[in-house]
Amino acid sequence: DSRASGGHTPRLSVAWDRIEGSGPGWWVMGASLWTWKLRLKHSTNRAGDFRRLVIVAQVAVTAVLFFALASHLFMITRRPLLADITTSLGDLSPPFDSKVFNYNLFVQHKVTQGHFQVISDKDLVANAAMRVRGTNKIIPEQVWTRSVYDTDVPMLLRAPKSLKPDNAVSFLEGPEDDEMLEELPQSRVRPVLMEFTVRGSGHNVKYRITVIKVQTRE
């Protein structure tokens, strides 16, 4: 008898013994924190068992962090992006890059509107939208799902005192009146902000183009 000779019962056999109504010993010992506490309390080799518990905890935490990081990196690589933006008004500054999100566009102060073509990466983009700001009234947002979208954007935007829906936001709309003629010089120098929102894979990515109006000497 190993106990009579001063030895100990092999611990591995306990792990493989079947506990009635609960399953194998290794499952019962590893299934709850309480069993680990009991095991340490009654252990004849607490230091060794505690080291094993710390190693198990470290491996578990490391595995969780690894998979969380891998999942995060995967989601980052799946961000919806635009493939290109071109315009009839000139070149963007800096030149377009799908991973650069803020641009300037310098135009002549007398420009009334410009044509823009937006190309989406359809492998990742569910839909895209454009909103133009440059007035105290927001031009209705344009939303599209196709990969190539063409639109004309007004550059001379009014800043009407009233926010009523029937107020024209562009000098290309509505009748020419004294108020329009009074606002025209300010509109020719007022910047226009264009926002492109790209949606897909649970992400929203925004590109911004600031249209800056310059006057050249004649």
C-alpha cells in the first residue's frame, strides 16, 4: 500500500476517475473556480497546484486577447472605402488616396457648380452618401448603392435668413432679387464643405472635401 509506505496516491488517477452524476474528474476540477479553491485548500502540494492554476489563467487570458486582436485587425481591413473621386473643377489636394480622408479643392470664385464622379469599392461598400454644407440650411443628402455615381454640386450657396423648406440654397434656383444680389459677393468667397459617407461591414467612413474659392487678378 502506497499510503502505508509513506507515499501518495498518484494524482493523475483522480483526474480520470468518474464522479457519479458529474462526469470525469478532470472536468469537475476544471469546470468551476470553487473546485480549484477546494483543491488548493486540501492539496499536499499547494505551490505546484497554484503554479498550474496561474499558467492556465495566463494561457486563457492570452488566448482571449489574441483572438480579440485578430478580430479587430480583420474588421479594420474590412473598412468600406472609396476607390476614387474626380471632379471637373480641377485636382484635389492632396491627390486622392482611399486612406486619406480630408482634401482641399481650389476653384475660381465665379464657378457656379461642378461635376463630381464618385467610385466606390463595391466589395466592401453597402451604400454611400453625399452631403453639401456651405449654408445655414442643409442640402438634402444624396444616397446611392451603385459603384459609380455622378452628380453636379452647386458652388454658389445662399445663406438665407429663414430656414423654411421653400428657400433656395443655390443661386441657380429661385428668382433673382435684391437679397440674392446682396448675398452674391459673400457666396463667391464662402467655402463649401462636401462630406461623403461610406457605409459597410458595420463601419461608417467619412471623406471631406473643402472647396476654397480664390480670386485671381485680371
